[in-house]
Amino acid sequence: MNVKLIDGSVLELPEGTTVLGVAKAISEGLARNAVAGKVNGVLVDLSHEIKEDADVAIVTLKDKEGLDVYRHTTSHVLAQAVKSIYPTCSLAIGPTIENGFYYDIDFKTPISQSDLKTIEDEMNKIIKCNFPIERFELPREKAIALMSKYNEPYKVQLIEDLPEDAVISFYKQGDFIDLCRGPHLPSTGLIKAFKLTSLTGAYWRGDSKNKMLTRIYGTAFPKKAELEEYLKQQEEAKLRDHNKIGRELEYFTTVDTIGQGLAVLLPKGSKTIQILQRFVEDEEYKRGYLLTKTPLFAKSDFYKISGHWDHYREGMFVMGEEGKDKEVFALRPMTCPFQFQAYLNRPRSYKDLPMRLNETSTLFRNEDSGEMHGLIRLRQFTISEGHLACTPDQLENEFKGCLDLAMFMLKAVGLDGDVSYRFSKWDPNNKAKYIGSAEEWEKVQNVMRNILNDIGLSYVEADGEAAFYGPKLDIQIKNVFGKEDTLITIQIDFQLAKRFNMLYTDVDGEKKFPYVIHRTSIGCYERTLALVLEKYAGALPLWFAPEQVRVMDVSEKSEEYCNEVYNKLLMAGLRPEKDLRSEKIGKKIRDAQLEKVPYMLVIGESEAASGEVAIRQRGKGDIGKMKLDEFIALVKKQVEDREIW
């Protein structure tokens, strides 16, 4: 048979040669480093036999797929260790994730963080045993019987849910067997460095109606030095975690009796979001947007028109019960159908288009408890939402305008270099999730792809990530721990205008439906606050810092001048605070530094006599004296230029 390699060369090898055999035919060095292979694009074990002509690539730990195989095998070692220590537990799933893996497990008695060391010790014993890892397949009935024998009800469910023609495979290492698609390393002894990092609760299959399981997180690297470097980075990330910084610096708090995912913004957090909100609304006004303010909830009838009742109901907070003389309401998960009513307020013509509507929208989404994370994922949050109605000829320019606005906002807060772009498409294999025909979806997706290519944007495509009414561009960003979320989204909607009968009279006198673009400009304000707190370790840039200048007296003798300085700063449109406590000036300076205040003005008798201020700048220390008016002009210029420091 002929085996074609990635460089285009062809090897003639005996039928039944394994992937490892192909690697050896290329070089012994490659065979030593190989962990898996790709046969006609499908990832397989090194033991996989090739029985006909095929394209083959050898996968090593330098490849992302290779590192995933390595970490997936480590998750199986974790499962084996847990079953050895806690034989009555039941295993659920153990996939790889970015930078590591996890395993969801149903324990009969709860475990804690302190138990992870015992599990690690058992894992090291398994690795030292260097058990060969062998793959085998079973028919459905025997597969179910095997997992039932080992008291694995979650594995039985997984098997029962597989398609009738699915290949049901298992992997065996020592006396441990696990249901798995694979591939895996050839043996447990190839794992060189790993660490169990944390545990948390997770619902089976992510559904809050199901049982809460224990999720054990871990990571693994080919070399101990790489693991140590990663763990060091994680410790540094913990110090920048907005959950830690935001609470310590008093930007926000949470209260158990209020509920998970419902943050209380404290004065600093509220002020920062107010600054950003005003900045966004003013910029949108300059770009031709019309401000709306719409209800926070509506009757179920309204959501049935939009399609949210059928496609998004589980993510909504529903109030009331259906019945005679009763109405069911729901808090809004998005603003689009509400803003459409501004368009529908009177008949429209092509002369009214494009119509750009914006709103600072408070939204409510019934997120699973396991998904909550500080200000990054909440059940109540506020976004810079907007909807544009336009003709087909206007679509490209309006989409580009939305992207330009988003990039402008990202640059203003200093996040422009931290994002990536994802073209989110529908999943043609799950048509029930969407509205519209396959032909309509392909047409609009091609339009969007052409726009992105014309812009020259570097993006990845993702099936199944579209909104139920149209494709979208997601601007993605990672938090300090590497978890990726969507910060800003721009969507092309070709369906909802029809559902709400949003017609316009075109130049030819015909009634037509506009395209609708759904977009945010700075995304979710709470999420943006979390991300900038992490990026700047709490030292927010001067222009949107909640406190820009702190005025402090050396003694009571300069208190009167301090008040005068404070009032002038306030009247100049800056955000000052005073520290006139009966404390030593050294303590006042240290407190301001710990609170990440951009400027500190130290005022003693000499400054009061000369009309000057002694200035300390965050990150630079003492930068000398200056007349108060000169200082005000300096700071206002830095704010106007939106300097990032």
C-alpha cells in the first residue's frame, strides 16, 4: 500500500503497518517522539493498523493534538487512581481543556482539596507501573453489560445515547477500563509531569436538573520545567484575578442571600462603568445612533413572535403561570425585539435607512451555577447594545462601521491587542436549533465571509456558534486563567424582521424587509470591568479610573489649601478625593499606592504658600512640583488623549 506523508512524499509499506511502523519507516527519532497519528485526517493511536492507501501524519508532543492526547491519558490515570482509592465512586466524563483536563466523578462521600495530594500519589504509582494502554471495541449490549458490571451508570447513559452505528471503544491500563473514543499514549509511563489543581461542583451534562458531581481539574506537561513555569504563571494570575482585586479594591461584592451571578457594584465599580457608559453613548451619538429605553420584561406572547420562547426559554427567567385570566412574563435576555418597536412606531421608507438604534441594556440570563465567575459571567448584566436596520446595499458598510466602533472601544480601554476573531456559523446537522432555510443560511454566511475577507480580518470559523437567527462575528478574549469568552459580537439577522413584519418601502415602491445587524460596542460592562482589572492588576488607566487624583495634607496647617485644590480639581471635571486624616504622610501615600490611585498630591505649608502641588505619579513616584493650573492642564490632556499607563 502507498502511504502519503505531509511533505507529499510516498512510502510503499506492507498492508497492516501501524502508525508507529510508519513513524519508524521515516526515522527512529520520530518514532521515539511519536504519541499518535492522523490517518486521512482522523486522529488515531500509534497501534492503529493502516490497511489501504492513506494520507498519514505523525503527531508528537510539539503538536496541539499530541499534547491533548498526553493530557487525556493523564485524565485516565486520574480516573484509575480515584477508582483505586474510592472504589464506590462512579465516573462520568474526563475531557481535555485548554492547558489541562478534568474528570467529573460521583463520590459517595465528598472529597476536599486536601485529598488531591493522596490522589496524586496514587497517580504516580500508576505512572511508575508503566501499564500498556490497549484499545478494544465491543457491541452495544456487551459494552453496557461491562460498564454495568463496574458500577458506571454514567458510562451506560453515554453508550445508550450513542448512534446505532457508533463504534464503541474502551481503553485498558492495568486492571482499569474506561469508555473512550481515544486516542491515548501507548503506556502510562510516558507521563512525565502533572498536577491536580482544583476541584469544584459540576452538574451532569451541564444541566441543573441533574445531579451535582465533583469535577477534579489538572494539568500535564511533557517536562517538569514546563509544568513549574505554568504553575508559576497560574499563581501570578491568581494575584491578578478580578475576583480578588475587585473585592480588595472595593469595586464589587456578592452576597449569598441575594444570589449567585448577581453582583453588587460598589462606588468604584459603579463610577468606572458610568464613565465607560457615558463614553460609549457619546461616541455612538456621534456615529448616528438613536437612543432608546425599553422595558426589562414582557409577556410570553412577545417572545413567541421573536422565537426566543422556542429557542431560548431555558435561558430566561419566567414569571407567572399560564391559566385563565393569568399572563406569563419573562425578564429580557436581549433587547432586540424591544428595540424593533421603535422601528415599527411608524411606516418606514428607504430614506429612513440605515436606522441605528442603541441602548444601555440591563439583561437577565438564567445561567447554570457552574458557569458563574465573578463579573465575567452573571445572571444580571448590562451591555452596550445596538440594532441597525439597513438595505442589502448598505449591509457591508454598516457591518464595517460596527466593527470599526468595536475596535475603537477596544483600543480606548487597551484591550485591542488581547482579542481574536471568530466567525460563528450555524450547524447544518442541528437545524432544529435555528430558524430559516439552509439556502438562506448559506447565502448570508457567504455575505458575511466576503465582508470579513474584504476587511482583511484574521479569523477562525466555528460551526454551531451562530445565534438562532443568523451568523455572527465574535470578538473573543481570555481572562488571566486562559478561559475564553466573547467580549463583543456583531450579528447579521435575516429572520426577525420578517417575524415582526418590519417592512420598508424601497425606491421602486415595493415593500421589503431590511437586514438587521445586532451588535455591542464595548460588550458587557461588567465583563469589560473584570478584564481591565485583570489586565492592569487594578491600576486602571487615568481616563477611566474611578479616582484620578488624591489630595493629602502633611499637617492640619495645609488643610485649607488642600480643600481649595480639591474643589478646583472637581470644578475642572476631574475625579479627586481627599485624605485629611490625622495620619503620617507616609501612611497616606502607602494607602493611595495600595489603592492604585494614578496621581497623589502631597501638600504642606510650602506648597500652600507658593500655590503649587507636589506630585507623585503611580509607577513613577515623586515627579516634582507644579503650579496647580499646570497640573490640571496636564491631567486633562492625558484624559483627553486617553493615555494608557
